[in-house]
Amino acid sequence: MKISEDDVRYVAKLARLQLDSAQIHKMSEIFNDILTYMDTLNHVDTTDVLPTSHVVKMESVFRNDEIKESLPLEEALQNAPDRVGAFYRVPKIIE
């Protein structure tokens, strides 16, 4: 399948792009190069290759959720610059 300059003009019109004749010619060449490469890839033997969603092995970087005891209140608030009882006091930002 070859992409003609008329095809490029049509798609550019649909995308509301204004391309001059040099750009249309260049885009036609680029699209045809891409299609040629895709055709090359279609001829690669992939009979023993399993389908994948990622090319590298994906691993979760997050720890597993485990139920455990929380940080004691006094330890959690020990560095609070301004605290009221069991709460942090923050500056008022909405008036």
C-alpha cells in the first residue's frame, strides 16, 4: 500500500492542517517509509514468541499491604512546630 500525496492532503484537511506542497511531499515519503518498515516487520518469524504487553518484565515497586500497628500519637507529633492536643495546627489559607 502506498500513501499518495492526495492521501496526505485529505488527512491534513481532516486534521485542519495547512501544509505546503513540499511538506505534503515529505510527509508522503515519511508515511511510505513507515509502511515499508511495517511490511518488513510483518515478515519476521514470531511463531515461538509469546504475546506481551510490555517488552520488559514489570514488577510492582510497592510493598504489600499489611495490617500492622500504627505509629504512636506522641511519636507522630513530636516534631510538629505547632500542635493543639492530638492535631497539627496549620496557617489559615482561606478567609
